[in-house]
Amino acid sequence: MKQILVVVTAVLGVLVSGVALAQNNPFIGIWKLNLAESKPSAVPSARSETRTVDAQGDGLKVSCDGINAYWLSFAFGYAANFDGKENPITGAGQQWRDEQVNGATTIALKRINTNTYEGTFKKAGKVVMTVTYAVSQDGKVTTLTAKGTDAKGQPTTDVNVFDKQ
């Protein structure tokens, strides 16, 4: 009987600590693109986008879907820890990859502080974009600042603002 009590207590402890960690992570939640506050470098990278962010291990599971500048739907996502290791980016078709993540096939995450982390996007081992993700102190707004290059090799900076739902 004592063994069962110990096992139940341990399981509950793990579950409660996981919930506590998720609640302390300001990135967790559903986020909608705020076009009025966003500043794309050229054509809009998206007409609409919803990001769903869940806690997973020592990192995040992110799913993005929306409508691009050409009125075509896109969907992609990834799961990655804040350990700097490359993880696959998944999605359907090539267009979302070219437009939304600069052709990247992997992402590596690094936590900067509680409200900021950086994503390094790579294609064939070469960095194609870095994105700084920052949540406001009140936890209501996430700003993604993406630095990469366009099709002509010119540097680009896109700022996408997302509101928590």
C-alpha cells in the first residue's frame, strides 16, 4: 500500500510541476497576427496567422497556420527544446517553407531570458534566418523579429506582432 502511495505521489508531483512550468512560460497559448502593428520588409509575409504554442519538455511545440500574401493557406510547426540543437520543421508543400521560414528545414532554439528566446533557422546546414521571440511583460503581446535575406541576397528584417487570445 505504501508503494502505491509513493508512486501516486510521485506521478502527481510530476504533473503539478509540469502544469506550473507551463503557467510560468509566457509563450504558452494561442496567438493571432496583428497586421496593423506588424512591419514586413516587403510584401506581407501573411494576411493572417495563428500560432499555437504548447509546453513540451524543456522547450516548445509550435503550430502555425494562416493565409499568405497570395491568399493561399499555409501550416507548419516544430517541437524543440531550448538546447541549441536542430529540430525538423514540418509542413505541407514547398510554398509555406519558402515564404514563411526562408526555405529552412530545421530550427534550433536558445532561451535568452524568461520572456525572450531565439530561433535559428537552417537549410542544408546554412543559417537562412534568425528570429527573436519576445513576450511583453504583461504577457499579452509576442513580437517576432526575423532577420534573413531575400531572393536577391539582400538583408531583410520583418517584425510580426501577435496578440494573445
